[in-house]
Amino acid sequence: MDGIAGYRPPAPAGEQPLLPHTHTEFNRWILLILPAAGGLVSGFIVYTWAPEAEGHGTDGAIDAYHNKGGIIRGRVPIVKTIASAITLTTGGSGGREGPIAQIGAGFGSFLATRLRLSERERRIMLAAGMGAGVGAIFRAPLAGALFAAEVLYSEADFESEVLIPAGIASVVGYCVFCLVFGWGSLFQAPDFRFDNPLELGPYLVLAMVLVVGGFIYVKCFYGVHGIFKKIPIKNHFKPAIGGLLTGMVGFYLPETLSFGYGIVQSGLEGSAPLLLLLGVAAGKIATTSFTIGSGGSGGVFGPSVVIGGALGGAVGTVFHDLFPRLVTHPGAFVLVGMAGFFTAVSSTPVSTIIFVSEMTNSYHLLLPSLMVCFLCHMLSKNFSIYEEQVPDKFESPAHAGELFVDVLQQYKVRDMQDQMRSVRTVPEHMAFSRFKELISATEQHYFPTVDEEGRLSGIFSLNDVRCILFEPQLEELVRVKDIANPNIITTTPLEDLNTVFKKFTVKNIDMIPVVQDDDKTRLLGMLGRREVIAFYNRKVAELWGEEPPEAAACGSESVPPPR
């Protein structure tokens, strides 16, 4: 853009140019076609060697984590690096987050495969690489680690086992990156302060604006993406068309091309006019949709920061003009807008708050950021820029094998109180001949025995008495106490159902006595394995809003496969 078109976009204060500026004069007409040329080259590279590297990249890493066992082809990071560099340096609107997320995830997956790690460990390595790349390139190591654990899910859920490995990798990546490119935050912000609770009113308005803007952004992005999918030409050429449309917007508003971080820096300093902020917000939605939605290679985090910052700056400027004593620093709304907007489109409220704080080296606006981000998260649950996110671990194929345990651990025996069976107890001194008469009058299979005071003393099943049924000479000699097992496996109302099911499985029994929590000899009833399985199926069906499987509803002996 500098050497050919003569356009030198302003950079954030914490980032110095790698190459000296040229003396090329600014030419809008070259700027018009330059993104199309970049799209043509990057599209050819991506769709020839690694089609999965198209788009913003983060979705590819999320999909590999949930659905592909953490496997990303080794060529993807290399292709993604080259294609993203071409797309972004020729004016394509995108960010560095998506590419570096997929690049870092790809290297993590490659390393895990080479070390012959398990599928679970490969997933962790993938996420750790994603966090390290994002944390380094945005100079936000803590946020990078949190992002890797949070971005996988659209609800308020974290991948806890990822957090520590991603944190270590993010710190190392950040240090190596800064040794080469310098230390410090990406943006420089004035010393903003929040010391007036009444200012939460304008911040509430800001949250509403950000949610509406986020909805438009997501719908526009995937609307354009859907249109390009239907265009009957080879995918190799579609990024060039998207680049041409991007250049048309950039012809009139060059600030919407490439990263656009300079406008955020101007907004933080309070030097960006209102109309420019609104124009950049609208234009950046369009150029990002054209560039990435057409199949170009770039991220959506960077554009989201710019759009959110521009919308925040516009809201802050309006309130500053109307209520100058209430809103004294409109630049503060830029910072909070950055956090709130990306939260609205990505469902990552926690990591985004830390991201913006680390990127600006400003922690004085955490209170309004918390309010705005959490409001944006709650109001934007029906849309996300990341299509491959799943709501939570229950919906992730990566955790399918853990689902049965997770569901049962949430409930206790007392939650199945209405399904416990009342059983007939047998006095331990009853002669077997009398018990034999009892068998024909009951359908019980397990018989608890009690002593003279009615306390539980043992248990036996019909299987235990078969050897005596055909020995008449023993019937008067044998007492029930002689048959019953005094080592009783019991449960209590406060025990979780996962522990109960382990007892069923380890001892291969179908019924278990339920006793009082404070007195293990007082029998409350019997709980069956079939009832626990049926209970599990009902709860899983409730999670997905489905009808319970017929087999489970009928009391199937087998546990249904995790779904």
C-alpha cells in the first residue's frame, strides 16, 4: 500500500513500522485495485494447497478442537501465513488474530502429532498454540490464554484443562515476540478514570449500540459469505471479487482498509471527528465482509476492535457534547466499546475485558467494561461471528465420553426420591422354609434383612438361594441370616448419582439400598440401575430439548452412547 499506492495508514502508538516509508505519492486508483490483486494471489494459494485456511481462521481451529481430534494439516500454518500476509498488506480488511490463531493451533497440532501424544493432549496443544499466538501478536499474554479456553464455547464455559498450558505457552510466545518487536502495549491510552456512577447511564446506551452494531456485523458478514458461496465460479477467484469491492469502499474511505488500528489510537486520544468514526464503523463492516466473507485470509478480531472502538468513540463524543461534565473523556468510550463489541460478536466476555486492558495498558475502566461486556454477552446469545462454537462441554464431541459422568455428577440420590422402591424386609432369623412361601407372593429380586430392632443387617438376591431351593432337607435348618451378605453396599440421599452408578458397575448389581445419611442401618428404600439410566436419558433429552430415547424410557439395561 505504501510503495505502490502511496497510502500510509496510521499505526497504533505501540507499533513501529518494520520498513521505512517510501516517497510514493498517494494514488486512489491504485488503491482501488490493489486489494483485488492481493485477493487473486491469496485465493490461488489457499484453494490450491489448503482450502481449510480460507476465511478468518479461528473457526478452523475451533472446529479442529471439537470435531477433528485436534488434527490440523501441517501445511495449513504455512499457507495461512503467506495468504494472510498478502491479503492484509494489499489492503484487505482483516485482523491478525484469526490467522495467528490458526497458525498457532496448527503448530501445536503438528508438534503433538510428532510427539505421538494422545488425542486429548493434541487438543490441549492446539489450544495452547492458539493462545500463544494471539497473546503474543496482541501483546496480551493473560488474555491470550483466557481466549484459548473461552472462545471454544458460546455460553459462559471455559476449557479448564487448556488454561494452564495456554498460559505458559502465551508467556513464552509473548516474550519471544517482544524481544524482536519491542515491549509495551499495542495502544497508548490516556489515564482514564471512572469516578462518577452516573456515567453508567451513557455506558448502558453504549452497550445497546454495540449489540445492534454486532448484529449488523454478523448478519452482513455471513450474508456476504452466503452470496459468494452461490457465485458459480471457482473459489480461487472469489477473493479477488471481494478485494475489488473492498477497494471500492477504500477508494472513498482508506481508513477502512487493512488493520485500521490507527483510527482506534486517534479515538483514544480524542482527535477523531464524529463523522469519521461513524464512517469507519460502517465501512469496516462492509470491507471486512467483502474481504473475509469472499474467502480471503484474515481475522475478525482486529476489525471488531476497530468497529467497536469507532462506535464507542461516536457514542462518547455525542454524550460529551451533550453532557460535558458527565462524560469528560470520550476516548474512554473507545476503550470500552472495543471490549463490548467483540464480546457481542464472539461470546468471550472475560478474555476480551483483559485483552483490551492489556492492549491499552489501562485498567481503570474495568468497572464499566464489566457492565458493558456482560450486557453485550447476555443480549447477543442468538448470533456469533464464530459458527463453529458449541454452547458448552455437553455439546462438544470432544467431551462426548465424559458426558455421562458430567450429567450424573450434577444430581443426587434425593433427586430420584420418587423413583425409589419400597421393598419388603425379611427378619434375619426367618427359616428358609417360610421365606420360600414368601417368594411366590412377591416380585422382589433383592431382599434386605433386618434384626429384631428393625435395623438393616444384610442383603441377598434370588440368585443366592437357588442352590437351596431344591434341597428340602435344608429348608428348616437354614436361616435367612445364613444366606444374607452382611457387607452391604449402600447409598444415601446426599450421594451423587455418578458414584452410585460406579457401585452398580463395579459390583455388577441392579439394586442398591438407600439408607439415612446419619444412620446406615435405617433403610429408606431401594434404587435400581434401570431407573438411574432412565433418569440420565431424561436429563440429557432436556438439555437438547428432545424426547427421551424409547429404549431408555422403557428401562433399557444398557447405557446409551454419548451424543
